[in-house]
Amino acid sequence: MNREANPKVLIIGGGAAGITVAASLKRRGPRNVDVVIVEPSHEHYYQPALTLVGAGVCKLADIRRAEEGLVPHGVRRIAARAKSFDPASSTVQISTGETLGYDYLVVCTGVKLDWGKIDGLAATLGRNGVCSNYSPDYVNYTAECLDILKPGSKAVFTQPPLPFKCPGAPQKIVYLAADRLRKSGMLGDVSLRYFVHAPVIFGVPYFARALAKVVERYGIDVKYQHNLVTVDGPGRIATFETTGDGDQGRRIDIPFDMLHVVPPQSPHDEIASSPLANAAGWVEVDPFSLQHVRFPNVFSLGDVCSAPNSKTAAAVRKQAPVVVRNITNLVNAKPVEAGYDGYASCPLTTAIGKTILAEFIYGGKVTPTLPLLDPARERWVNWWIKVTGLPIMYWRYMLKGHQWFLTHNTKFKERS
């Protein structure tokens, strides 16, 4: 490994994590660092806003940029994907057939949307009332489905088993749909059902209590410990399997006019089959330093790493500086630091114009950036942060490698 004048950092994945790490390395990483990004996609989406596109609040074109235009100056991008990893020799083989060497490897490939794990879903997605905000290919169809709801319609929404991107996203679209129906005077005339694999509506109790009130306000029928297993698009039937103790494995058929599906999500096959993966297929890192547990010159962040934080863009914003600092430390023969505390943020859009800004760290501890405002309250300022402030932060600052963001308050006392 050459750690002298030009340490080479190979970044696998050019999404939010890859671009942010590359930009931060160029701004404050080792001197003369050579950075290469391997990323096959030519378009880059601000994924946190896909819910807003599905709700008809903004357009898909507004959250899309050309990938090449986001690659930082001085960074080389290879339009390919990783095929195999050999951390023992510090090499990665990519889809062009080339083998790339590195001094340091950063893996941030994101996750795979496993549509095929639900029988019949792939064949009917994007038609027959079956939609999903989790892919730019189908998100506009969500808005179309909402537009044609009428009195007597049955709208069904799902949440799969964890882990998946943005644990709040499956229910955000439920609330935005309910608010649209309220404003059109049809809320009481359309059936809204939300089927959740988990036994709770949200994993942090402080926010779960507030969300339970939102559910009650809209009259949403929530069914816990139900997992979507089959979709019959032409017949407009969704089949769920119960997961709770004492009732496990029972199947029920639910008719729908609109079905919003959140797909199961997994590591990409190239990651899961590599020496970097743990038994579940995720890149196995220390949850605080984000350094690989077996290969010290390998780091991972974002959705593909094994750290038990919620998979959000806000988590990446806090993880990237830790990875950059630790790579710099290794180049300078210094020890790595345990700088990441599991921070994640989930702006829960409870209405068009209202949002609960859920921020928390490992253990579900509530850690608001604005502690004087009760974080469990629905607020218009949080909506502005979600719709306007965070996209500006993302495009103009985070992806440019800036790190001077407000810190979250770890000493916040939860209000009863």
C-alpha cells in the first residue's frame, strides 16, 4: 500500500454518500489525495423528496441532476459497477473488466429494491393502481393514483420488514394522501389502510406517540405485524401474512383501488457475496468509526453498511466527515476515531404544510437540532426545512464537501 505522496481512495458508489465523501476528501483530506468514484448511474436523485413527488407537491425533474455534474473537481468517475472485491490484495474488479487497486476503499453502494420478493409485484408495478415512491420510475404513478381516488375507493399502503431506506417514508405518503382527501372533502369517504410489518408505527417511542394521534385524526386503519407477500394487480387484491406471535403465517386478502408498496430492500449481490459482508450481507463496520472490522483500510457508510442506524441522507451527512477524518488519520499514522453516534433525521410529513422533525441517535435517544421547539410537534417551519431548507443544504453544501452544519443536542430531555 502506498501511503506516501498520493494516497489513492477508491469510492464504490456515487450517490449521496459517495459524492459527499469525495468532495470532503478534496476539501480537507490528505494532501494530493487521488480519488476515484465507480458509479454506473448517469442521473442522481435527491431521494428524500420522492415522497413529495408522489404526493404531487413537487416534480421529479426538480430533484434530478446529471451525475457527472456532481463529481467534484479533481475526482475521476468511472461509469461502471463493482463486480467483485478482494480486500486481501486491495483490489476491486469492475464491470468494464478492469481491476482497480486502492490504498483506501470506501463502499457506499446503497441498497437493492427487491421487488421480486413479493409475488406478482414486478409484473403489475406502475399499473393496475400499484405504485411506489421508492423508485423514480414509478413515483409519478403514485400521484396519478391519488388524483383518481373517489368516494368508495380503497387505498392501501405497506411497510416491509426492516432494514429499508428512511423508516418514516412508508407512512409519510399515507398522511399526505389523507390530507389531500381532507382538503377535497373526501377523507371520510375513502378507505385508508396502512399495513405495517413492525409491532409499532415508529421505532422511537417519543415520536410514535405523536404519530398515533395523527393516525387517529385522519381515521387511518393501521394493521400491525402484517407483511405483503403477493399482489394480484388485475384482480386488485393484495395478500398479507401475519407475523405476530400466536397468529403467525395467517394470510388475508385485501382489495384495493390504489396500492402503495414499499419493497423489501437488501444489499446488492456483489456486496453480499464479498469478503466485506457480514452474515446478513451488509458491509461489516464498527458502528462508531465506520471502519471495516477485518480490513482496516476499508470504510463503509450510507445504506449498505452494517451500522444499526436508520438509513437516511441525514445519517450520511454525519457519517461522511467521520470517514474522511479517519482516512486522513490513517494516512498520517494516527488512530481512527469513534465519531459517529448513530444520528439520523426523519422529517415526518403529517400534512401538506406540517412536519414532525424526528432526530435521534443510537438507542432511539431523541437529539433535536432545535431543542427549544418540542420535536414531537407538527410545525410549518419543519415543513419549510423539509421542502426548501434540506434540499438547499444537500445540493449546495453537503455534496460540495462542506461540514459546518448545526449539531444535534444529545442532552435533550424528553417531554412526557
